[in-house]
Amino acid sequence: GIQVEQSPPDLILQEGANSTLRCNFSDSVNNLQWFHQNPWGQLINLFYIPSGTKQNGRLSATTVATERYSLLYISSSQTTDSGVYFCAVGSWGKFQFGAGTQVVVTP
Amino acid sequence: DAGVIQSPRHEVTEMGQEVTLRCKPISGHDYLFWYRQTMMRGLELLIYFNNNVPIDDSGMPEDRFSAKMPNASFSTLKIQPSEPRDSAVYFCASSPTTDTQYFGPGTRLTVL
């Protein structure tokens, strides 16, 4: 199956800082999503981004499918950004989740 | 819309008992997914349905697990008999198309 590696595993940020999370995958995919799991366990879809670049407020994502990686950018981080960020890759219905990046934003 | 609804939110049971988890997807969503999340294995896709039909159940761990979707607004995941290693958070998600999934709040299952 597809191997998915996320880095860094942990990230501690001061409020207002910017950060970049990375997702590497081992094979070509036609579906890639980024999720945020908040401290209460709720999973929220952030982006569907099998290729290209998207932006939503302070978050943006870029996937370079030919080089098998995706990046999630968090700008001007806020305490509400804390949680775990997952990428999920594969084909529809055959998702492989990465282990996630645990983000803690301190006031 | 109320979002994906799961019940119960917490379940504690004893080894050997039958457990039934329930999910109501968002109205109009044709796809429904069941996931399991544990510290050791992370998030795993167990099974998914399209228009109430199971499409891929290769993630179901063993015969003790079964899932059904009798209609477009209801699905169940059953474990019989349950074992301590089944303890996990079980998520249901639904999707209108082949891109974005919407997750329910999860059911935290503890098998003693």
C-alpha cells in the first residue's frame, strides 16, 4: 500500500507564528486531503487538494503530485489551530492516513 | 444540517458482548465511511458504502466486524463478540462526491 509520512511529528508555536507541515507519499494518487483534529477529537476537512494550490483564510495548501508531496501552511497561528493535522492520500475509498503532526500554539 | 450523527458517543462493555455503533449521514450524501482510530495504528478505513452498497470492506479487521446500510439515512457497525483490542474511537464520515469527507463526532468504545 501507499506509505505516507508526515513531518514534523510535533510542533510548538508561539501565537502569531507561521509554520509549514509536510506530507510525503510513496506512489501517485488521485485524492489527497488535509484534516484537522481538534483537542476534543473532532475531525474537520481542511482541503481536498490532489494537485495545485488552495487557500482558505490563514491556511493554504500545495500539492506537487509529480514529486509526491503536499505542504500545509499555517500563517499567523492562533491557539485554536492547536490539534493534530493529518493528510490522507490514495484513490477514492482507499485512503491511507499519515500519523499526523501534533501542533500546539501557545499564547 | 445537523452534520453526521453518531450514537452512542461513549460505550463501555465487557469482553464477549455484542456492540452496535450507529451512524446517520448527512442527507443527500451518497458515500458513507467507517473509520477506527487508535494510538497504535492511527486512523484506519474499515469499510465504505456508495448508495447503500458496500464497495470495499478490505479494512474490516476480521469476521467479528460487520457493517450494514439498510437505507440512505442509517448505517451500523457491529462487533460480535467484542475484545479488549477493539477499544478505539470509531468515526463515521459521509460525502456527497468523491472529494471531501465530513466526519461525525465519533464513538469512544472501551471493551473491558
